[in-house]
Amino acid sequence: MAINTFHRQFKRAAGLCPIQFQKQLRLLEARNLIAFEGYPVASAAYHVGYQSPSQFNREYSRFFGSSPARDTENIRRIESTRN
């Protein structure tokens, strides 16, 4: 399969291009590591493949609408009200 065909088929199936899909998976995994596994933000960023914590923070904030620290605080607050 040609690369262009793959990208077109992937986008049709997933709704995102492969790179956007990968970025989304990495950010979701990092969010899980930070909020539920207790990883520091920089460690989670490196663990999911980011080489720059500042780039990770920008992309995280863009995707989730708040910084990793603020987002984690909100998630933990929500989780504590459920238990």
C-alpha cells in the first residue's frame, strides 16, 4: 500500500492522521501516568516519548485545556468525590 493511501485510509477509519492519533495516545497515557500512577510531569513526558518537557506541556495544555498539574488536580478532585 502506498503511504498516501495508508494515510487516507487511516484517517477515514480513525478520524485523525497517524501522527495526530499517535500524539493523542501518548498524551492520554501520560495523563494516566501523572494522575493515577504518581509520575512527575517530566518523567511521564519522557516515558511516553517526548524529549522536551516544555513541548509536552504545550501539547498537553492544548489537548486537555489546562496544564498537566492543574488537570491532575481536577482529576484527583473528581476521583475523590466518587469514592
